[in-house]
Amino acid sequence: MLDNLEIRDPIHGFIYRDSHEREIIDTKVFQRLRSLHQLALAYLVYPGATHTRFDHSLGAFHIAGGLVHALTQSDSDKSDRRLVRLAVLLHDLGHGPFGHAAEPILKKHSSPTVFAGREESKIHELISEKIILENEELKRHLSDTEREKIVGLLAGTFGDTYLHEIVSGPIDADKQDYLLRDSHFTGVKYGIYDQERLRNTLRVHQDGEERVLAISIDGLHTLEQFVLAKYYMTTQVYRHRIRLITDQMIARAISLGIEEDKIGWLRSLYSYDGTNEFVKEYVTWGDDRLMSEILHQEGSLVKEMFDRLWERRLFKCILDVNENDFPEPSTRAFVFAGSKEFYKPLQERVAKKFGFNRHHVIAYRVDFEPATKTESQVPVLHKHTKPTLFNDESALFKSADQKIREQHFHLYAPVETNDDEKQKRRKMREYRDGIVEIIQDLANPQPLQFGAEAKHETN
Amino acid sequence: MKPTDFLLCLIDASGGAIPGRTLLQKRAFFVTELLGEDFGLKFDAHYYGPFSSTVEGTTTQLKNLGFLQESNTGFGILSDGFEVRRYDYALTEDGKFLVGRLRETPEYKRISDATHRILAAGDPNYMELSIAAKAYFILKKKEGKGMSVAELIKEAEKYSWNIPPQSVKRAVAFLASIDLASEN
């Protein structure tokens, strides 16, 4: 029963929560989400994008509430309904400062044991689960069983499949909120879709022994609108050139702080070991605290990079290539379908060739994980015939999915440019040609020749 | 072996082309089952049979990179307005070049051998392989306890699968011929 406790939200109007939910929202561990920007430093591109994981979690919680209300009818589902709302409310607790931008660093420095049996999970998801299970404040408001069920819903090990899909899936409450919210706060109009219609046309479909999320044929075009919103937001906002650069600069800065500056507390913050001690400390950190602590690390490489970010002296993209730029198939496969092991030698050779600081050259592949579950397999329910799949029904899906999976390869470096367009273009061409040559060399190493070996030996 | 390499090897071993994305999914599924290794493809069971998001995404990636060519053929519009369209995948010249470098690897030989076992077992079309995959899914759930065709059909009904007895018999025969089930 909702107690008419309202929160005014710019996206959904009023968000209602009951007194128990309010207690959870008021915990320190949830309030911490106010200190994590939803889009990291995207506000350097879109000044309005200062919204936080707190607003987003409330919005996703609101959407999840609407979905479970529309999809679960029987009384037996009542407790599950409440838990689904709470699972969505708490799903982002495990994000650290600078969220997704710093996630690869967290993954790299964390103990491999925390992934045991969960190799496909993202590290922040594992930390969310740990916080839900172990946080003392949450323990006061949620029983052991409730917390275990919430974690089970997040991990997909408890409850009906469709409930897990509301929490985490191609059309989950998370995406349904963040597309609208990120669109609103960045000021772009690309992420808009008819959320109310989508909710009202989603159905529960019996798939063998499982109950899965499906869409009525009446909602086909709304789901297409959702797919297009995701596509536009991905290409225009999430992959905005400057946003990619700031994210990569954050990741590189933290790496330098850990690996070169040897800052102990920074390493500890990004080294999840599965212990309660780690999460106790972790939940005291937000974006501003990390930024502030780093800016006090005088003479460090991490501070140097954060100074650049703070003063908006950003790196430039000196190489942006796609598959068409590598006509030779083995180089194309090497760059776009191979391992990322060549990044380090590439960065070092580019730094040497063009005189950059070797810490300040960043290679990055812009891509979409092939294993990501998309909307393609959402069953479309017809009135008189068997279900079909969205992939087969939608005229738009395939094109949008194909475009979203296009890959680019970027290289960022601290280039100072002047206003002379001609000179700038010439310089960029020079970078491009030089870097492509290095990539081709790394992709197709020449066997050592006898003469070269002999020369080396005599030196 | 990466999913990209697996798919290139599978398509090459299939004669350089696979007609239809359903056939591609099901053939990839049976090859991974025969080899007892999933190559990172992570198949999920669904009412329409096993499906791998990785196969779907990697196919698009290979197409975007110019290693696969996709063509589609329309087969008309059904009475409910549903358009039947088949997407075929073939190695491009660049794709063939890449496979050329994989042919010497032990993984290529294993994938190729498994693919040829499937082809030798009657080269089932996508519908037959789908039914075989569903039958295999049910038999596997029973953990080798054995089922008659009638029991299998009854079990399939629980999944809203209406499979004609003749198709089930053919599916079981196919599974038996590649040693994934026994006809006894």
C-alpha cells in the first residue's frame, strides 16, 4: 500500500513510495548515489547533464513499479512486486566514482576470485550485490531473506524470468528511465519514446517452464521507437567524441595514479577483494571526493590529468578509423576483432614518433559488445497466431542494430591546435598516416632477416 | 578461439555459406554440443529453440567488417501480414583469406569435423534442426533417462511446441546419428 509519499521528478512527475521504501531511500548508502553523476563528466559537453544515479535510481524504481503493477495480477505475486521495485531501486549501489568510465580499472585491479562463476557479470553489479547483502543500514530495513531475494532478482537466480527482465534485460526499467532522463538533462530530444504505451503493451508470455517478457503486436511500433531512442542516444550522446575522450582520460588518470604514482588508497579503492571492509570504505566515495583528493596529490601524474579535465584542456582525437580504412583483411581483423594487447606498444610507438608523453596517448576501440542481449528476441504476441520475434517483425530493428554495432578505433593525445584550418588538417593527416603505418606494422610483423640479425649482433 | 573465428570456421566448413540465420544458430549450437565446448557463444534455451546473442552480434560484426556477406530473400507475405524473409550469410573474399589462416589450427579441424558429421547425418534444414534442438533440449533435461517418441511429444506440449510425430522421429534419428541421443 502506498502512503502517498511523493517525490517530484522532472521525467515522471510524481514518484510515489511507501514509508518502508522511504526508509531505504533515506539510508546513507542510497543517498550516496547523489554524489555519483549519471554520465560522469558528460557535463563538460552537455552542461545540463549533472543528474545523478540517485535521480535515475528513483526513476527506474518508479518505472519498475508501473511494470510490475501492469504485469502481475495475482495476490501471490505481491511480495515479488515489492522486491522487484526494491531491486531496481538498489541496482546502482555498486557504482564507484565516475561509474562506467572507471569500471575497466576496477575490473583490472580486482581479485579474480570475485568473478568465480560470474564471469559475465560487471564488477559494479557484483559490488551492488555485496552492498545489499552486507550493508548494516540495509540490514535494519530488509530481512536476510528479502536481501537474498533482491540479489537473486538482480543476478537472475530468483523469481520468474520476466521479473529479472524488468530488473535487467533489453527493455528493463533501467534503460527505460535512463534514455528519457539522459535525453532530458543533456537537452537532446533523441531519447524520447512513449514509455506509457510501452508499459501498457508489454505482456508476460509462457516460454516452456519460464514466464518471459513479451510485447503485444499493438506495441510493436513503440518498441521500435524505444530501439531508435537507444540508437540515437548511443551515437549522439553516449559516444559523443568529447565524452569518449573525457571517459578515457578519467580511466587513464586513475590507472596512472595506481600504477605510476603508486597511491595506496587509490589502488585500494579500485581493488575489490570481496570483503566487507572493502565495501565499507567504497561507499564513502563519490565523484567530488575523488576529484578533490586527487587534486591534492601534488606532482602526481593522476593530478596532472585531472587538472586537464577540470580546466577542460582535453586531449584530441588524432585518429578515427573504421573498417573501411583497412583494406587489408588481417589488419582489419587485428584492429577490430582481435585482442587489445597491441594498444600498449601502439601507444608507446605513437608517443615516440610524435613526441607525446607516453602516458598521454590513449588507444580506444568504440564498439558494442557482441554478446549483449538486444531486443531482437523479444516475443511479439499476436491475437490469433503463434508468437514471432521482434527481429523478424520489425522493419527497423535490423538496421538500427547494425548501425549501433559499427566499430571505430580512436587514438587520443594532448594536441595543441591553432586556428589555421589548413595547418590543422595537414597535421591531422600526418598523425593519421603515421599511426596507420604503425598499426599495419604491428598487425603484420615482418620476420627478422638474417642481415638485420647480424647487424644487431655486431652493434 | 574467439567467437569471430569460430563463426568463420563454421561457415567455411559448411561450404562457405549458410542459408538463413536460424540454420546458422542451430548448426553452431550442435557443433558446440558435439565438441563439448561453447567457444563463448553461451546458448540460451527459448520456446523457439536455443539462441545465442553472441552468434547474432558476432555475425553482424563480421558483416560490418566485410568478412561476411548478407543477402536476403523474400518468400511472400502470410495471411496474418507476416513477411517471410531469409537472411543468408557467405564468406567474402576477405573472410576466406582470414579462414585460410585458421585452417591449420586444431580448432578448425575440430569444428570442421563436427560440421561434417551434421552434414553427413542428412544435412537437416533449419526447421529439422530446430525440431532436433528442441528434442535434444527435452532429452537433455531428462538427463539420459530415456523417453519414447510419444513421451517426448507430450513433454514438448508443455513448452507449447506442437511437433508432429514424424518430425520427432526424424529429429531423434538425426540426434542418434551424431551420437547425441539413442534411438533405443
